[in-house]
Amino acid sequence: QVQLVESGGGLVQAGGSLRLSCAASGRTFNRYAMGWFRQAPGKEREFVAAVTWNVGITYYSDSVKGRFTISKDNAKNTVYLQMNSLKPEDTAVYYCAADHRAGSLLRQRSSYDYWGQGTQVTVSS
């Protein structure tokens, strides 16, 4: 079992920054990657960013590329999402997820087997 706890969400003005954290506990072996997804009201959960756990290869959606940065601290078993130049359309609940299948498609929700409870990010205009 893996437990994921997100933190760092909140209310920020457009153009501002937030840093999300996701602390993982429990099973750590065979972890392939960690990812961030988000879900806005009335919309499907969408991929934001992912990082492979051992090598550190990063992936981003086109909508956040250049503004968001995903990083990890293996010693702390934590993944981060630095969000800069935030826009109102970034408003959503942000979820952290863990993937334990090597070679899986990291932009797909179905690749992840554990999820956090989510943290709300609200960007005001």
C-alpha cells in the first residue's frame, strides 16, 4: 500500500506562484514514476506533469509547459510541483499519483495505481 498526501494548495492571484508537495509513505520499491493531475469543476481529470522515479525524466502537458516544474526528493519520498505564472484556467483540484509499472504511459490516468486526496488550487483574475 502507498499513501499519498498533497499539500500547498490555496488561493493566489493570476501571475502568482504556488508550490505543491506530495509526501508518499508505504511501499516504495518498484516505483516507476510520480505524477500530477488536475480536475476542474465539470471537467475530466487531466494530466499535468510526471517524473520517473529513478532517472528523473520529466513530462508536461502543453498547457503547463514552461510554467510548471515537477521535481522529486527521493530521500524524502516527496514530489513537488512548482507552479509559476498561474492563470485562472489553472484553477482545479490537483492530485498526486504513483505508478509502479515500468514503461507505462505516464500521461494516462490508468497508468497510476495510487492517488492522493487532492488539494485545491484557485487562481483569481
